[in-house]
Amino acid sequence: MTRKFKGLKDEKFYRSGMRWMGIGFEFCIVCGGMAWLGAQMDKLENTSPGWMIIGFFVGFGTMFYLMVKRAQKSNEDSNNHPEESNKDR
């Protein structure tokens, strides 16, 4: 394996890892934000954990849906460029 090829492979690996780590942070922020918003609604309506739980699951469901869509798009992109994915093997 040439040095240049190894560098390109490493760059692609780290770029992909950073992208998914960013999605993980986004996932946590959205779930936490929706849970916080639900907790604020609970304070207004004096209902203990109801809105907080609903908010968490709305955030979780939304982010899970977006994460699956991004994974499918990433998979389609790698399938559309088979010559690039074959270089990594």
C-alpha cells in the first residue's frame, strides 16, 4: 500500500467517524432539549413527568428517523461510487 493511498484511506475513515460523532452529539442535544422543554411544560401545567417523557420520546423518534435517513443516504453514496469503495479493499 502506498503512502498516498494509506493517507486517503485514513482521511476517509476519520471524516466518516467525525460525521457520526457529530450526529451523536446532535442526537443527545435534541433529546435533552425536548426533555427540558417537556419539563418546562410540566412546571406550567403542574403535571410531573408526563410532558418530559413525551418530549424525550419525540426528540428520540425524530433523531432516530433522521439518523436512519442519513445512514441510507451514506450507503447510497458509497454504492454510487463503487470504484472508490473498491480502492479501500
